[in-house]
Amino acid sequence: MKVDFLNNRFLSKSVAKILVFLLTVCLLAQALPAQPAAPISKVDRTYFKKILSDAGMILGSPGQWEKKDWLTFGLCLATTSALLPLDNSIHHQVYDHSCATLTSVSRAVSAAGAPVCLFGLVSAGYLVGHFRNSDKTRETFLMAGESLLITELLVQAGKISIGRARPYTLEGPFSFHPITLQGCWHSFPSGHSAAAWAVASCLASRVRSPYLRAAFFSLASAISLSRIFLDKHFASDVVGAALLGYFVGRKISKPSLMANKPKRANISLNLGHRFVAFGLIYQF
């Protein structure tokens, strides 16, 4: 009993370190209001054009970031980097004190959060909206599918280019093999974690209930943790991937405000009886 108690204590500490950031994201996300519906509600040529356009927008978005955006990015990067020195200790604690029940549950949760399964879930949701003739449902799952697809492309590019060794290789958290197709060196970022958070952020943006939003992000957190318990990823892998998926999901689900944003400078000309007036309006 004493050994089991110590094992549970060590495991709880490891999980707590990982959940510090994930739970913070959940709380912040619940404060975000539900977003208006997207205009596309069916799969056609316009939808695929939108995917290409949004992918280019996401890749080019850092060029349009303001100071607060770079500050947010810096905080996220610092959070992920802060876990690097802890990756090895968390890995050993989880691995040394794992149990059969936790492994079985992690496998089930991980399987449900696989990108292929999530694509199936998104497709099923779209079909439900189709047969119920619900534009809102179709729009929701089309956005989730787009977010999932773009996220998966970014994840695979990151895995191949970074080439971080997985925990089970026992090479350590600082072993990298850039530009590789070997699966054992595709630890960063976690595909399951990124996909789960991309879908969760899209679905959460479409509902008003804080309980549903909390449920979506809790499931995404569980999927992220399962990858650590199965010795597939380090803690920084799942946290960095969660940030990536969350960012893409919010970008896709949040409509662009640039089209409706007034120009900073506007010159007007007013003609009246015996006078001509010029006006200059500057929007701060």
C-alpha cells in the first residue's frame, strides 16, 4: 500500500506539471464568446479554395502581428521551452510508476483522439447536419475539418523538419534528427494533441454553454496526457502541439475583422451653398 501511495503521488506531480498550462488554456477559452457562423455550409469548390486561402493566411499571419501578438507568442514559446528541462524527469516518473489500468485507459483515449478518428467524427457531424438540413451544424464541422486538415499539414511538416527522438528510443529529450521520415524521430509536435485541440477550439467557439466548452477542452487535455502515458511524446511535445492546434482552430473559427475594419485615414468632401468643406477623419 505504501508503494502504491508513493506511485500515485509521483504520478500526480507529473500530471500536475503538464496540466498547469493546459488548464489555463481551458479557463481562458471559456471566457471567449461564441463566434458568428461561417458563410460556407457545404463541400464545394469554394470550400477548398477557402482551405487554401486560410492556410496561406495562417502561414503569413506572423507578418501582421502586433506587439501583443508577439508577446503572446513569446509567452507560449517560453512555456513550452520551460518544460524542456523537465521532460526527462516527467518521462521517467510516468514510465516508472505506470500501471496496467492507466495504460489501457490511455490507449482507448489515444485511439479516439487519433487524427483519422477525428476526421471520421467531423465527417459524421457534417452528415448529421446534412440530413437534418442544419446549416449551422454543417458550418461547424466544416470549420473543424478545415482546422484539422491545416493542423495536420503543419504537424507533419514539423515532425519531418525537426526530427525529435521519441521517449521510448531512450535517446533523451535533446536528441534531434532533422529532415527524417523515421517515425521514431517524429516526437515533436504531437499529432494527436494538436488535432484534438484544433477540433476542440473550433467546436468550443460555436457553442454558448461554458460546460460544453469545458468538456471539449477536457477531452483534448485527456488525449494529450494519454500520449505521455503511452511513452509516445514528451511533455513539451504535447504542450507545444496543443498551442499549435488551439491557434489554428481559433484562427479558422474566428471570422476575419479586416474586411469590416474602418480605414485609419478617411478624407471627405462636402459641397454646400457658397462653401466647400474638406474633412479628415483618423481612426485610432
